[in-house]
Amino acid sequence: MTGLPLIIVFVLAVVVMIVAISKFKVHPFLSIMGVSLILALVAGIPLVDIADVIGAGFSGTFSSIGIVIILGALIGSILEQTGAALKLADMVVKLVGQKNPELAIELMGWVVSIPVFCDSGFVILDPIRKALVKKTGTSSVAMTVALSAGLYISHVFIPPTPGPIAAANTLGIGNNLLLVMGLGLAASILPLIGGLIFAKFIGKKVKSADELVSADEVVKTYEQLVAEYGKLPGGLNALAPIVLPIILMAMGSISSMAGFTGILSDLCTFFGKPVIALSVGTIFAIIQLATAKKMDNFYTITNDTLKVTGPILFVTAAGGVLGKVIANTDMVNYITSNAGILESVGILFPFLLAAILKSAQGSSTVAITTTAGILAPLMGAMGLDTPALSALTVMAIGAGAMTVSHANDSFFWVVTNFGEMTPDQGYKTQTLLTLVLGVSAMVGILIMSFIF
């Protein structure tokens, strides 16, 4: 199957998946896997290849993010056990004030995701998010959405994140990354504002599992929680397991962008890999656990962490299967071959094309690189071939690549599960958030296009 019928089948498949999860309470793993198999059969993927495609999608997700989720969650568990997460929350509140926790976590996410993939960034910063919720009494959902917004915005707009770098190179401005970074900063302003407003709004409408307290459950105050730890770890000690992985991953990105060679390049690349960087963070977290004289709890902490991350990993991997199935159909080729229909809308064209590709296959980075490849030969004809307009086109592609995050996006499941929300709540929060971010970003980009 190809062409418009395939697009219609895909839309119907997504609707069936959502209804199965939210209405009939089918577990997301079974729902996504079932829909992926049916879509593969209907789309005409050869029968002998379907099992391999499903296996590749499942294992590919595990290899890219599985260990990262486990190590990040383990660091978070240790930070909670030692009181370091509470110490970090204290430091953040002193910096931005008691009344601005959503803004604090959003900006924190925005900075961290410049060198770090948003999936990894969310896992790393989640302990601080939880501690800030306890410290300030802010809605857990609002904090989850604000953190997701900050991470997602810089992920699609600002190098050295791979997507914007690849798009800039494809569109011929790879040697002018400072311009791309500058416009990325400008393009971030409206979605940061829009994301913050939406986070505060949706936090009043949706309640996550950690906010639903039974009548007989005793709720401890922040002060009581702190008292249980006695003396909290020092600031540097608390920061090390989180900041060191971020620095290492940033050095890996800088090495690639700056063209380091020899042993320096090898070391930066090695330690800059998320798995290795988070392993270093885990070692420092274990040192922190030993300093707090709680090593007797290490086995239990690890075991409990694996129990928590298991469902997240499997559902995320199922989303990877759906994306892989779609990538093996003719959908992307059909969208590419009919791109001319959208060309007349100017700077909106890269936004719309990236949004279609993002919604169809789940990966923002794939949507960015694919859209840039389609646009490269069309830039002159569309009048977008000046350095400024080319950089602005990278921004428009990034805005589209946020729109929207749903079940075939691994970040959707990371946010939903770590935020202790149901899939249905994920659509009300994460999916609507990314729509708000994409549209608000595109408004700012349109305004800048009139200036250039």
C-alpha cells in the first residue's frame, strides 16, 4: 500500500491505539505492538521481513536509550535516599525564589538539553523536579510539563544538539553555527513563555498518581523529610552525579563541533557517550551513598529501580517498533514526492513538512534531517538561500519537529512514566504541550522572517 490510503490507514491506526489505551484500558505495550503489527501487514511490508522490522525497532530503542534510563533512574534513586535531591531543590529555590519553581525547572531543562538529548536530560533532572514539588508544593504535573518544555525547545533549536547541526550542514550554513545558535536563542523565547503558561494551566486540570493521596495516607512535610536525613549532603557532593554527566556529554558535542583530533578527540567522544557519562555519574552517586553510610541499601535501591524502569523501557521500545514499521513503509517517500504541494506557503513549508514527518514517525531528529534533505535543492527557488533565511529555515524545521509528541515518540513515554501519568493524561499534557510549543515557536519565526 502507498499514497493517500496509507496515510489514512496510519491515522486510523493511531486512533485505534489511543482508544484501546484510554477507553478499553489495554496496556500501552500490547496496544502499540498490536497496532504496529497490523499496520505492517496492511502497509504491505513483506511477511518474511515483519518480524525483523519489529525486532530492529525494539532492540534499536533499547540500545539507544535503555541503559541511559536505567542509570539515570538509579542516580535519581540514590539522590533521593541520601537527601541530595532535597539539597539540590534548596539550592534552586534560593536561586530563583520560592514562587517560581516551574520557571526554574523549565530554564534548567532548556540549558541542559543544549548538549544533552532531551530523553537523557529528563531522566537526569527528574530527582530535582520531584524534590522541588515537595519543597514548594507546586503541581507535579506542572513541573513535569515545564521540564519537558525546556528540554524539548533547546533540543530542536540550538547546536550542538545533532538535529540542528545536521540541518545547518545540509542547508549549506554548517560553517555559520553561531548564527544558527543566535537565532535558536531568539526562537526559544515564545515557546518558553508558551510552555510555562501551559504548564501552570494544565497543572490545575490534571493530577498525576503522586498527587492523589488516599484518606489514610500520612503526608510528610518538606521539613519532616529533611529531618529524616539528619544532615543533608554538601552542595558540590549533591551536584556531582548530575553535573558531571552533563559536562562530559557537552565535551563530546564540543569535540565533534570543534573538530578535535587524536587522543583528546577519542577521550571526549568516549566519555561524551550518554551511557559512559551516566556511568561516571552513577559512580559519584555510589560514593555519595557510601559517604552517607547507606551502602547496605544499595542492592535494594538497585532492585527497586529496575522494577520501576522495566515498564518504562518496554513501552518506550514498543514506540520504537511503531516508528520502525512506519519507516519501512512508503509513507515518508510519498510525503517527500508530494512536497511540492506545500512549497507555496514559504517559510511555513519547512514547519508543516517537519510536523507531518514528526507526527508520522516519532523522532524529532529524523524529522529535522529528512526535512532538511528535502528542502536543500529547493532553497534557491523558494528564496530562502541567504545565510539568515537558511538559518531561519533550520528554526522552522525545528519548530515542526516538535509538533507533536505522541505514542511513537520515546520522549512521550519518558515524560509520561517518570511524571507518573497515564497515557491518556500524556496526551492531555505532553502532546498538547508540544502543539503549543511548535505553534508559538512558529509565530516567532514568522515575525523574524519579516525582519530578514
